[in-house]
Amino acid sequence: MPEEIRKNLYRVPVPLPGNPLKELNSYVIKGSDRTLVVDTGFRQEPCRRALFAGLRELGVHPEETDVLLTHLHSDHSGLSAEVATGEGRHIYVGDVDRRLLEKYAQVQRSGGVNQKTLLRRAQGFTEEELSAEGRSNPAVTMAPPVTDNYKSLFDGDVITCGGYRLRCIQVPGHTPGQMCYWLEEEGAMLLGDHVLFDITPNITNWEGVDDSLGNYLDSLRAIRAYDVALPLPGHRGRGAFRARIDDLLAHHEHRLAEALEVVKKYPGNTAYFLAGHMTWKIRANSWEEFPLAQKWFAVGECASHMDYLKRRDLIREEPDGEGLLRYYPC
């Protein structure tokens, strides 16, 4: 059931079955000439039923609907091409993430191997694990299909709908081109996965990005300057905006210290091995018991912390004879 947040601004909860995130907060802004749907859910039936039921209840019609994506992840983008189906409708997304969405779609269509898989191989995943992950990863199985409807957004762009002005703020980190949308007059901000209040956003490493975690921390500090009275996160509930940013900054300071100690204790190992010796909030007795999807996220997060430490000359990265990346203290 849609929740009315402000006049013409609603939240539609979209379940994410089998996913620890539990549900997506899709936001709907109704205007006289068009509707904006902010993030959509996975391209799977439970998400589809919930989202479209909410849109029907709000009287939203596809021929007058555009989609506004906070970022490329399939739990946010998966149904975008099914929502913006009317002639001349658009899927708005940050330009950096748009190019990645199109790149991944082309790789999937051609049957090739994407760069993230090559990264994970170098970080220590076995071929068997990579093959299994490729068959089950929602980024592949529930991603949006190829579409010509994407329209790029850039930092500082403004979108209007329903009496609201949404200013685009690029916040690289969780993805290279994630956007927050600032409704200044209302003191509201659509946050995507940049700031979450009940869980910590996953910060992984990305092909072509030297320091995802450093970018994320810089983006957190930059966005902290905004007087956000109504934060609208992509998942779970709301909370105190600046206090949560301070918590996230402190969390990563602690994690960086832990990551450095793990490298010192186990020099010459891969991110896969090192992740298995870091602490994680997950119901598993050992690294071997981690579900493969959670290993994927954990290794990516460990690698982003390695990149941060490497860029600051606290550790060094060396490829071995098999192409695996190994880490040593400086």
C-alpha cells in the first residue's frame, strides 16, 4: 500500500524476496503532466506485482510515466523498462551509471565476460564459484533489458515534477555514478543507497575506479552539508541524517584499521582470503558457510578497503604468477 509522504510524493514498498535488504523503497512523484517513479525493484514477478499494484492504486498510467534511477543496481533498475513504456518516455539515470548499464547489457547479450567477474577472479574466487555466481547473480538475472529510453543526468541538473524541483547530486561510491536528488524547498533528499539507516551500504571496487571507498567517504562528507530534514533512503527506515553520516564515517574508519591489521597478520594473501578473516554481521559460523552471494559482496568490500589503503601507501598490491592480486604491508 502506498504511503503518502508529502503532497504528490509517495513511497511504494517493493519486496525483494530472498534478499537481506528485504524491500525497496520506490518513490512516486505525481504531476499534472507526468509521473516520476524513483527506482523500481528487481525484474521478477513479486517486485512487478507490488510495484504495479501500488501504481494502479495511485492512478498512475504508463503512457505518462518516466523513471528516475538513483543508480544502476538491479534492485533499483530492474523494472525500469517496464514502467516507462509510453511513447517518448524516459529512464533518467546518472551518465556514469548509464554507460555502465549499457556496457553490461552488451556483454550479457554477446555472452562475454564482464570486468567485475575478471576482478573477482584476480581477487581469489575459483572458476566454479564464478560460474555459479554468474548463473544466480541478480545483477545479471534481474537486470533491465537493453533499451533506448535512457536519458543521462549530470551533477547539478534539475528535474521538475508534481510541484517539486529535484537537483541532481552525484555521489560516487556505492556505484561510480550514483545520484541523490535534493528537494531543497522541502528539505527532502532521495538518497538511493548512499545513506541507509538500518544497514551499511556495500562499497565494492569497480573496474576503472581506483578508490571506490575514498570516493564514497568524500561523497558522504560533501552531502553532510545539506540541511536534510526528510531523508528518503532506498531501503528500510529513516533516521537522523547527519548523525547517520557520522556513524558511517566512523564505521569505515574502524573497518580500515581492521583491514590493515589483517594484511599485517596474513601478508601475501588475496582479498578472498583476507575477507574470510574480517568480521561480518551474518549468520554463518565460518567463511566456508557464507552464501556465495554474500562472499561476492564481502570480497568486493574487502577489495575496496585494500584499494583505499594502497592509495595511501599503507599496503602494496602485487600480482602473482597466476594473476591473483596479493597484498603486503608497506
